[in-house]
Amino acid sequence: MEEAIREDTILISIMHANNEIGTIEPIAEIGRIAKAKKVPFHTDAVVSCGNIPVDVNEMGVDLMSIAANQFYGPPGIGALYIREKTRILPLIDGGVQESNRRAGTPNMLGVVGMGKAAELARVEMPQRTEHLLKLKKAVMDRLATIDKIVVNGHPEKSLPGLVSFSVEYIEGESMMMMLDEEGINISTRSACASGSLRTSHVLIATGTDHATAQGTLVFSYGIDITVEDIDKAFESLRKSVAFLRNMSPLYKKG
């Protein structure tokens, strides 16, 4: 990051946690670099805020994006933290609402809902995290029983409620459709890239080859999911993997 900063750099923007593989970035370390270089620093904390501890002062960020639906708040409402004295241009021209930063009528129902959801997330975070880590261990243990699986992302510095993995020799889209028929909701990449059949640029950037990246599934689970739900999902996953690999000309047992 430090080497990438130039004299004409006006902003640094880094995801706090990646929404495809769950890896948590060293934001506080980057924040110290940004401050030393006197470059404004923004972090996209949409998938992390409300799910893991977030402190704008410890992270050293000037701007931070969050979204309510990621911590059980109403969809369609988010927020931008702006550190005092950080200057931004308004996204929408018009009235002087929201301190001249955004014209338009505020979504008060959404704002109140997001505030309450954030309050509950902060209070319940220790219990939620403990439960999600229990589910993550269950997912990882069951993945270990399937041949030729690659787990994506950092093994430790990652979100508790997300696991990305690639199943070699078969396509993620095929597995997803078979699981969908079994009532298992799963994705092949981030929600903002749904509908795209292109190989994930995130996985390619981590060094994953194109063929393996195409066989990727993303398990995301919340506080209402149980270990029994994980068992049901993996029962269906094992069947779909066995069926599709039997059709694959590339897969050879053993």
C-alpha cells in the first residue's frame, strides 16, 4: 500500500473484509500509512460492521461505509462515517439536507431501524460470534471429508459467518442449482456479482487458477442457522459433488 501511494494520490479505499472470501484486511496498519502520507482513507466496512468489532479511531479511517442489512437491519439503508474536517463533495445536488452532503428526504424508518439493529449487534456480538465460529468449525470439519477441496481466504483473519471454498473439477453454478433444488441457498460469489459467469477477479488475484475458481461456492450463515442445518446442507453438497464428478472427464478418483 505504501509503495502504491503517489504524489497525486487523493484517496485510499480498501475493503475492511472481503465479501467473497471473508479475509479481514490490516486496516489499522494501512490507516497509519495513510495518516503519515496525509492521504484521506476510506474503508468499505459493509460486510464487517455489525459482525466483528469496528472502531474508526483504532482503524485510523477518515471515511467508512456501512449497510444495515448486513447486521439484521432493514435493507435499503446505509451510512457513511465522515471524520470531522474531512471534506467531501455531495453525491446529489439540490437541497441542503444532511449538512449539504446529500439532497433528498432522509429514510427515517430505515435510519431508526438501522440504529436499533446496530445497538443490538453491539450488545449481542460476543454471543453471535461464538455461535458463528461454532458453525464455521462445523463447515470446515465437513469440508475436510470431501476430496479435492480448496478453502479460499485467510485461515484465521476472516469473517466468522462466511466460508468460501472451491471444489476441483466441477462448476460452482451446477452445484448451486442442484443445492437450490434441495432448498439450500448458496452462492458462487458476492451478491453484487450475481448473474455474472465470469471467473471471480478476487480469487484470481489470490493466485487461484481459472478452472478451480469456477468451482467456487460461498457459504454464508447467520445467527438463526444451526449445526443441523449445516449437516443438511452438506448431505446435499456431497450428493451433488459425487453426481457432477461422475460426469466430469477431468476427475479421477484417487
